[in-house]
Amino acid sequence: MTLGQKIAWDDTILPFQLDNADIRGRVARLDGVLDGILKQHDYPAPVEALVAEMALLTALIGQTIKLRWKLSLQVQSKGPVRMIATDYFAPEVEGEPARIRAYASFDRDRITDSTPYSHIGEGYFAVLIDQGKGSEPYQGITALAEGGLSACAESYFDQSEQLPTRFALSFGKSTETDSAEHWRAGGVMLQHMPQMSPYHVQDDTGENGVSGMADIVDEDDEENWDRVNMLLDTVDDLELIGPSVAPTDLLVRLFHEEMPRVFDLQAVRFGCTCSEERVRNSLSIYSAKDIARMTTDEGIVTADCQFCGAHYRLDPKTLGFESEQAPGDDA
């Protein structure tokens, strides 16, 4: 295995289908994406692990949907970790990488050495799909489940979409020889696609990319699903994370009797869509009095992006629907 091969597997999502079982899936490997997400913040170790897991789920789920714009996952909780928010932006041009960003809001004084998921209390797991202008955003919510964030995602698909779904995930800090310690994550997503489902064909999705149709599973389908899940149970952490096992080799090892068929590899990168224009647009609904309340003693309005850490300093005279002058106007 060469270094070039290792790089080719990192930060990618590989779609596949098991032709003998009417099941589709994804294999994801994240490396630089997690570095891009986590280096923006000084997260305690349990929070880092939760953000890494959420980013991995976002990559796997986002690539299953025929997106024109954005998939968002959110966890809202009463625990020490109050919120985790992630976004998956579909490629603007075919062949380009998708982009992922993520951040967490938490109470540092309540973070302990206990397991990461124990820092999330009562709350909900949400899936939001926005296809952009001209479409109605979709939102689905389910209560947080025991067992971790992947269990929450499985519960969402089972309860809200009636689509049997399974995740096998692994993530942590890599300590490879001749390489600085850094985060890696890898996982497999399986989803049952009965013949009558609009998802049975890879590119055939509903308007919002999520089916509301009841998912009817007959005895043969249930047997296929149970068999493939038993095979997935044999996977180990090193196979999921890599870097010594290629995603295609992993599929052959796990599912060779199910006739795995792979599709084009999707690259994914860390990326944020924040900009000064977007900040100005978000402030355009405020009056001059509101803008004055936001103005600092230095006579400016500041805004920070929670995802990438970008810091914006704006002239209050150019903000709000009662602005006195346009941006860049020195008059």
C-alpha cells in the first residue's frame, strides 16, 4: 500500500448496493475533514468525540439523498452538551467534493471524564433538508435514543421514514508511525430498499429526498436484512477506520455473497458557507434601534461564525433595513 492509495481513501464516501439483498449502503472515511472541523475549536475530549461521530453520520446520510443544496443534522439536549449542529452541502458541480461543517455548544463546567454520550441528556435528534430556492424545507424530529448518536439516527429512519437502517461507526485519534496524532473516522451505513420504495434505484428519490411512504418488508426481505446485519456485526474498528483496508476490500470481505456493486466515489471536504454578505442579509430585518443595541463601544457590530471561526466587523450605518449608507460607501 502506498501513501497515495491511503490519501485516495481518506475523506471519501463510497456508495454501494447489495444486489442479492435489495440493500444499499455507504462506506465513509474521514480524516482531514475532521481536522478541519475540530481545529476551529478547543473542545474537551468527550465533545470532540461527539462532533466526530455526528460529522460521520452526516457524511453517510447526506450522500444517500439526491440533494440540490443542504442536509442538516441537529441534536438538542438538556445535558452538558446542549447542541450539536452539522451541515452537508452537496457538490455544486458534478465531480466536485461535497462539503461538511459542524460545531457543538456545551457547558464546559459540566464536562466530565465519563463516556461522550452520557453528556447528552433528554432532547431530540432532527434531520433538516433544504433543497434551496423554490422548494419547501423538510424537517423530521425524533426523541434521543439510548446507545449513542448512531442509535438516534437509526431510530429516526425507523420511526419517521419507515426505512430499516443500520450504522457501524468507529472514530478516534490516529497515532500512525511518522504522522502527527489526528482524528480519523470510518463507518458503514446499510438501508433496506424494497422494490416498491422510491429509493430502490440509487438516483430515484422523492422531491425532498426522504420518503414518507410506509416501508413494507416481507419475510424474504426480513431474512435478507437479518443476514446482512449479522455480516456487518463481524466488522472491527481497524477495518472501519483504515488506513490498511480499502473500502472495496471491506465490502468484499463482509458481503461477497451478497454481490456488492459500487458506484462513483464521492470526495468530501471541510467547508463553510459563511460570508459578510450572509451576515448582512441576516441583519437586514433589524431596525436602526436594534442595530444600535448590537453596536459595541468601539462603534462596530461584530459577528462570529460558530462553524469556522470567521470574525466579521461591520459598520452599523450600513446595516438593517434603515441603513444610512450602502457597504463601501464613504460618503
